[in-house]
Amino acid sequence: AQKITQTQPGMFVQEKEAVTLDCTYDTSDQSYGLFWYKQPSSGEMIFLIYQGSYDEQNATEGRYSLNFQKARKSANLVISASQLGDSAMYFCAMRRTNAGGTSYGKLTFGQGTILTVHP
Amino acid sequence: DGGITQSPKYLFRKEGQNVTLSCEQNLNHDAMYWYRQDPGQGLRLIYYSQIVNDFQKGDIAEGYSVSREKKESFPLTVTSAQKNPTAFYLCASSILAGKETQYFGPGTRLLVL
């Protein structure tokens, strides 16, 4: 079974500063993929970034980067230069993959972290 | 524009009534998914389908039914057997290769009268 834990119900950050959203996971699978999604108040889930368990480098997508520490089973999201539009709920999720990196099965989500960016 | 559409945005259900939520995608994705989100919670998988005319139960399938007659469409029926249907329902789709990132529709909010 897979489990995602997001221990921060809410986070606050000043505009233009960086913020780290925590995510730890538990799985017995050797191969898996980790995802971060943003959910604004409108409700739609927006894909942000992906990290494969066998990827040697941490994933980056623009202002988003993933601090992946496999031994600690953590996959924290770092948002640099926060903007007011970053205020939203953020979800960490994972799926099993085969050795080639193709995912299968369901996405398991954490409880989410509400990020508020102050001007 | 390619994407996933869900309708209606809001849906009201009377006691004992079945209601159907629509999900359509024009991304040519093979797999489609239905998730339920309760207030302040993460998403839980209801059903998923990786190919036309085939679908699998997720974690909370009881009280729900689906069909996949076309690749583009994956409607969800909330039956009268679902005793607590008030929630936000999200449909997603993905290809079955590579990262298989799931892309989501805008959601349908279901309320019980």
C-alpha cells in the first residue's frame, strides 16, 4: 500500500520569497513516480512537476523544483519567487511505475497544504 | 483547444435519485479516471478505465457506476445506493506511456437536496 503525508495544513509566505511544502511517502514499491498538483479555489487540479524514483536529478519546472530525498522518502516542493497567484491548495501524489518508468495503477494523494502568499 | 470537459458544474440530487456526471476529453488519452474530493481532503479514486469497454474499481466504488463506450467519454453515475454523495467530483485522463501524468477537468460539485 502507498501513503502520502503532508504535515503542513497551511503555510504562509511573503511575495517574492521562496517556500517549501513538505511531502513524505511510504511505499514498498521499488519503482514509483511522485507528482505535485496545484488546486486553486476554482477547483481544477493543475499538474506542476514530476519526479521518478530512479531519476538521478531533482526535477525542475520553471519556479517549481522538487527536493527529492529517496532515503528519507521525502519529495518536498520548492516554489521560488512566490507570486500572489500561487495561493492555492497543493497536493503531493504518487503512483507505482514499472522499471521503464511507465506508471500504472491509481494516484494516491496526500491531504494537501493550503499556501497563502501575502503581498 | 484540447482538454477535459465536465458537466454540469453544479448538480443537485434528490433523495433516491440517480444522477450522471459527464466527462469528455479530446486529448486522445487512453486512460480516464474519476475521483471524489471531500472538503479539506485529498482525492480518492472511484473508478478508472484504461481501454474502451473496460474499467476497474478504485478505492470507493460502492454506490457508483461507470461506462466507457467511447474513448473520449467516461460518464459517472451516482446511484441512490451512495448514501453520502455530496462532494466535488473530478475527472482525469492520461496516456499509458512515460510519466502518464493525469490531467484533470474543472470538476462537478454535487449537492443533495
